[in-house]
Amino acid sequence: MIEAFLDLDTSAKLMLTSRNNIILFDTLEYDNQFLNKLYKILSEMAVDSVLVVTHAIYDKKPYNNVYHTETYQIGDSIYTGVLSQLDINKLMCVFNAVKISNIRFCDKMVMYDYFLKNGQCLVDSTSNTNIIVGKNDLGISSVTYVKTNSLEQSLLQICRKHAIYDTVNFNTFIDYDCVKWFENFVKVQELTVFVTLTVFGFFKFINTDSRVDINQVKFNSKLETVSYSTHTENTDKVLRGPAIQENSAKVSKAPIKEKSKKAAIPIKIKSKSHRSIPSALINLALILSIFSLILTFIADYYFTNKAKYPESLLNQNNSIINHVTLRLDKLEEAPVQNSSVIVIDLMSKCPVDVNIGSITISDNIEVVYYVAETGNIETVKGALSDFYKINGISESGIVTLNEIIYTKYTVSLSTK
Amino acid sequence: MRIKTVLLIGVLIFIVAYGWRLYPEAYASYQHNKDCEKASADSSTQLVELQKDLDEALVTYSEKYNCPRKGAYYDFCNQFTESGFTISKITAKKLTGSTSTTIASYDTIDDTHSITDADLLEIIFITEDNEILLNYLNSGNFAIDKIVVYPTDNAVIVTFVVGGEI
């Protein structure tokens, strides 16, 4: 898989990578052979994907025959990034001719917006123009294009106007969260240079001995002839200028950041490989103790819930035994017989002013009598006592039948 | 590092405290379960014996008395309707518990799955003369568990003991 990164800056910078290795870096001028050169390189190297970094012009005015990249509200105005439709179409023709399936475009302003934090101001330089981008809580607050000779003054004005105290030099800025490291050290004259590439194809070069700030490294197509140039003096001067310090502006210098970050990398690796033994032991003990804790919870759950199964089985067996025993007892009992005789007899012995509500015959006899106000339960007792043994009489409320009030008595009997 | 150490000590203290509480409970639970398992095995043996006795008793009872039997509930109820008695309601009951099942019509009584393990069958008769029904019940050698007669309402509730399966 060969990936191409094309930065459409003042001159087009093309880099090809394969399996985290830079295999080609070239700077192409926008002359009448530009598209031919691009086609030749891309087709010869059989490029699979390409990421184009565009530098759109942001303006409030509408234009015809342009592609829009991104829209930002700056103050009360809406700025839209525009790219020449003709130029992009030509590029697309080249990519289509090479049959590149994966083509992505990314505008530089999107990268600024992505990397820039709130309250920061960014300076990025091309050959003769500098762009200053400020950002506040609402997003990008200002975009200013200035020439190099007026950069310092413009930067100060913007910082004062937008209360920005932190400035980032994007020429040497590397966001280490987004850096993709390419494992090829190259020898640039007497220096060893480590080449890095951000995820957007924004490539940087780091000097491994931390003594020289490298702005650009030039390769040939075979990575043989190399030269380098140090940091742009103008930008460096601005970032170290006393004027900003007078206004209490906090200046973060990207080269310093690079050095500190670069130095941190081997230290980080070292600390990982020499992790202290007590720390490892504590980690192990912590894992074991958490594992024990989980086991304890499981055991508790088992003893409080699952282990009750034998008890529930015993209860279930006892319940069935109880039922079967009752059933056997019932089968051993003699069924109710001569019920008609008993009913007729009880009906015949019922005194006047007394009604029978119900007669229940099972093991014993229970008769519900309704005794009117004119009657007396004693007469019932008298009528029954010669033939039945009265086990008990209980009064169980009042009932009204045909507008006559009766007192309800339940009499429990057994035959003599 | 310091946080991890504090966390480790906290977890260890919790485990010890939790285990201190859990151990006696776990041992008591283990002993209790062991007793339950033994008692359960004994009761299972007893249950098998009792079930055998019950099956035999049901066969004898069914031969001796006219009782409703599993698979022949319809025939049992039909003998009353053929003799001119009106069945108002049929309810299947168990000896233990208060569960009872009301059967909508005796025509489909044998298909009612829920009464296959009924112990008692309660039938409410509506009669013009209670005495005729009572005489019929006396003469039929029925396995009656209980009779409730309502003289003023001409209604009789008869509870029959359910016999063995056909």
C-alpha cells in the first residue's frame, strides 16, 4: 500500500510512503509540466491512496466556479474557503488517470482549527506570506494574512485585540497525539534527522541531537542527496521578541516544545522497561485481592440462595407426604350415609317461629337455625336433646327474611 | 502507587471483615444442608411407600363406592342429569390448600387438565324437592364427604371423594 501526501503550498510538496517508510519526497513547481510530473510519479509508483492538503482562500464574497472547503463565522461575518474548481478538476483528472481509488482532501484551515486550542494564536509561514489565526471559545476568531516584514506588528495587535496570551509557531509545531512515526533515520550531512508525519500528511523533521532546529530537509527521489535549512529567522524573531513579553503574552516556542517532547520519548520507554518491582507486586496483589473479593461474593450468593435447594426439596417432600396422608385418611373414613333421614328428622323437629337455614352433614352435623323474635333457641334445644347430643350453640348474627328479623344460631350436633 | 497501596489495603480489610462474617454462616449453612439432604432422602423413601399405599387404597375405594374417577368425571355427573337432577356448578378441590377449580360444564370435564389431581369434587344441585335427591344419594352408595342442604332455597351441595384413575 503506497500512500501519497500532496501539500499544495506555494510549491507542491509530494511525499510517498510505504509501510511507515518514506520512499519519496519531492518539491514540484507549478509550471506547465506540473501535472505531467505528478502523473509520472504517481503512476510509476502505483500509488493506492492520496491525501491532498489544500490552502483555500477564506473570503466573505461569493465566487463562481469554485469549490467550498469549510465555513467559519468570524465576528458577524461568515467566511467560506474557496478553491479553484479548474485546478482541483485537473488534479482529479490526474488521480483518475492513475486509478487511485482513495482520494481525500483536507484544508489547512481545518488542521489549524483542529490543533489550535482556545485562547491561542497561530502563525504559519509560506515563502512570502504569513497567516495569523486566533481562536477563542466560539471558534476561530480572526484570520489575517500578512507579509513577513509586518508580521510582528500584526501579531501584537491581534493578541491585544482578542486577549490572546499564547502563540504557536505552526511551522515547527507537532501535535504528538497525532504524530505517526516513520522509522527511518536519515543522515543529512553531519546530522541525523528523524522524519515524522502527522495524520494529515503534515510532515516535520526532528534533529536527534537536539542542537539544530531544522525547518526543511530536501531529499532527492532516491533519498540520497540531502540538505537542510534551519529555522526561518523572521518567525523565530517574532516568537522570541520582547514586545509580546512586555504585554504579558505567554509565548510557547515550538522548537522548545519539540525538544522537550522528543526528549520525553526515550525516557518514557526507559521507565516502562524498568518498572519498579514493588509496583508490579502491588498490581499483582491488587488483582488477586479483587479476584478473591469476587470469589467471596460468589460464595456468599451461593450460601444465601443456591444452597437452599435441599431445604426447599425437603419442604416439598413433606408437603406431598402431608397431602398423601390426608388423602389416605379420607379414604379410610366412611362416606356420609342416611343423610335424607337426618334431614327429614331435623326438619320435623324444628319448632314454630324457627326456620332452618342450612344443614351440613359430614363428620358431625351443623344446623343453622333462624330464630324469630317471638321464638326461643331453648325450644330448639329441648326438641333435639332427646335424640341428638348438642356439642355447641353459637350466635352468628342477624338475618332479615320477608321483613322479619331472625337471630342466626349455629348448632353443632352428633347422633346419640 | 500510593493510591494503589491504599486501595489494596482497603480491599484486604474488606475481604477479611467479610470473610469473618461469612465463615460461620457458610459452615452453618453447610451443616444445615447436609441435614436437609439426609432428611430429604428419607422423606423421598417414605413418600414412595405412601404413594404405593395410596394407589392401592384408591383402587379398593373406587371398587367399593360410587365415586368420581379420573377419566370418568363425565359419566359420574351424567348419571345425575339422566336421573332428572340439575347440576348448577362443579368445583374441583384439593384436601390441602385452598386451591379450587370451577368447571364451566360437565360436558368437557374430562378434558379439563387442571382437575386431574383433584381430591374432592363439589357439585351444586338445584332441586324441586331436596328429599328426592337425598334419597337418590342414599341409595346409590356414593362416596360422599359432605352434604349441605338449604331447605329454603331447594339447593344441595354435595362433596364427593375422588377415587382412582380409570
